Amino acid sequence: MRQSPLLIVYKGISIIRNTVFFYLFLFVVKRESSVAIIEFGRNVFWLIVCLSVVYILADWWFTTFKMDAHHLTKRSGILFRKTQQIPVTQLEQVTVKRHWFHRLTNTVSFSYQLIDANEELKIDMIDERKMNRLQTKQEAQHHIIFQPTRRQLVKASFTSLRFLLAIPFLASLYSRVDHFIHLEQYTVTFIENVKTDTMWLVGTIIGYVAISVVCAVVFTFVKFGKNQVVKNGDKLVIRKGLINESKVTVELSKIAGIEVLQSFLKRLLGLAEIRLQFKSNDANELQSIYPYFEYEQAIEFVNTHFPAFSIFGKQEKLTKASLIPRLLRASILMIVLWISCYIGRDWLPFTYYWVSIGLSFTVLLGVMLAYKQFQFAVNHERIQLRHGIFGSKVTIIKFCNICSLELEQSLLQRWLGLRTLAVRTYTDQLVEYQLKDVRVQVLHDLQQGYLKLQRNGAK
């Protein structure tokens, strides 16, 4: 079985898009030039185009795939043949995408990833009906656990600062129109009218606000309008995109951790984003479920649909002794600043002192906020961390997804009865979380629980 012949057309369009600039330069701008380097460039241009077309045709012909009851096999390569074979029973993640060309031609692009292996099998374009026959499991019985409502989407439009997209949109539109119609005189007249006439000013503001709202709403609906999270047995299906669609299927058992994030603005507005960490090659692309949950709704969503990662209501805070090493670490920067102020007191501008004072105050404020925000909770199954400065992030990690623990203790920490713990998790990219300046007894209990789990797993 081969990929869709329309893949040849799609790649041909890519060649045109990538070479149109060189074509215009060599054959339009320099059409009357007879310089040797231009003539050579034209010959090289046609040679590259012809070789690209031959390669596309040959690659399409020699790339085949088939699926039986046990394996999915792909053969590719022109001079050097490559065979990929993935057992159907060990498929971990299925990613299906539909860009604008796929939607026009009723085709899809998909990739399969193998459990616990850095191996991916990708098909660039296949007929949608063939894709349905290749699905390893049908989604006849599924349960939609999340889909944003129109009210949520409209609220996200006004809280995501996407109304600022109107500025580059209008600038780009002005630049494009100016190529055909010289707008300089109209622009000068418009600015003079705005300066002298209140009605023009009010009308301009209203027009900009209207365009900003439309841009924000359209962008939000296009990006998040078809978002869905579906539970299909032991699998999780994440659908995204309105124009460029994507569908990702992963096993629930492959979720390595969950994060609930709040930026400074989202924290002020009571919003949060949920991200899932997967033990897979494409984890970064799959993380975000939806970035504009109500905070309480996000907590309830995690507790309801991912009970293994349910969020603790009560968490432990850092002791007052934990603030001492944090302040001492921050004081190093302030000491350097004030020493430099003293050394350069004869030639440094006076504003430098104010900058140093402001920076020192900002560092101290950041340390205090980070200290107040840092909270954690531990039981026999998972660790929960809450940290941040102006924003916040809640991270839940299961013990079974931890690959290593590393304990550190400085002389000051030893005197204060504190330690720092580095937790590394099983993800495609090594992720490390640190519990800094935590009481020794807490970290000892956590370490013992982890070691006990490891011993039980070994048995």
C-alpha cells in the first residue's frame, strides 16, 4: 500500500513556495542580465527543481506500508532501503493531523510511536478511509471529558491579550496595500484629522477596539474551538485545531505527571492551564489540554478524571529556617552590586544607584514570594509541588515515574536541619524538580517511601 498520490502535488506546492523567490530574482528581476554568475544560477535552479521532482516521484513510489494482525510495517528509501516494523500491541501514541491541504483532499497525516522506545513510524498522507481501516482500536465507545463552551472561548478571547494581534495585522495590511496604493498622503491627512477633530479620535478608538475584539475572538475560536479530550477505554484522545486539525491518542498509563499552571495575569483572573507529561517522544507538543480553565474547574477536572494524580487540598509549607539560606543566596547579587557602586562612586552616574536599589528590592521581593508560595505534599503514591513567584505551578508526580532522587546538604543547611532534594522523572527529556531547603525528616520519609516502592517493584 502506498501513500496518496496527492502527496506528490503537496510536495510540488512546497517546491514552488520554496523556490519562487529565486525564480523571481533570476528570471524576472535579472531577466536581461547576461552575467556569467546569473546564467550559472539559472542552470543550477532548473537542475535543483528537476532533481527535486524526480526525488518526490521516486520517494512516493518506493515508500510502502502494510498492516496485518500483528505488525505495522513501512519500507522506504531509494538507494538505501529502510524497513520499520512496529508491533500493533505495543503502540503507545497515535498522532493524526489534518492541515489545510489534507482537509481539501480528505486525507490525513499520522504517526505511531512505540512504547518505551525512541521509534516513530510516520505516514505523510493517506486517504481518510484507509486510515480508518488502519486504526488498531475503534472509538465506538468513548466519553468526552472536556470540550470548551462558547462562553469559555469568548472569555478566553478577552483574557489572553490576543486583542493585541490587531496591531501586527493592521501593520501588515498597511504594508501590503502600500505596495499598490501610496498611502503616505492619506496617512498624514488621517493623523491630522485625529489630532484636530474629537469625532475622528473617538471613531478611530472605537474602530480599533472593534477590530481587536474580532481578531481575538476569531483567533481563539480557530485555535481552541474544536478542542476535545476524550476517554476511550484505557486511552486518552486529545483533539485540537479548527483549520489545522490534530488528534493524539495515548495510553492513560503513560501519563508521567500533571501540571496546573497560572501565569501572573491568569492568577489575577482566576484562570489556569492543565498540562500532561507523557513518557513519549513528542511530549512537548501534547502537553496542554486547555489554557483557560477556571482555577477551581481545573482542580476538579484533575481530581475527577485523573484520580491517580488527584491534588491534595492541604499542603506543607517551608519552615522559617528555610528562608535564611534563600536570603543568603540572593544577597550575593546585592553584595556584588553595592561593591561595584562603592568602587565606581567617582564616575558612575547617580541613576546607577537607583537601579541597584530597585534591583535589590526586586530580588528580595522575588525571594519572599517564592518562599511564601512554595508548598508540597507527599504520600505513599505521589509528590505534589507548588512553586512560583508571581505566577504559580502545581506539579503532581507519581513515585513509579521517578527515575532518581538526589539529596544535597550544605554546611548551613546541616546547621539548620535542612536539605535539598532533586527529583528526576521518566520522560523523553530528563525533567528535574527541586525541593530546596526542606526539613531533613520530611525528605527522609520521602526517600524511604520511594526506596520501599522500588523494592516492591523489584520483587
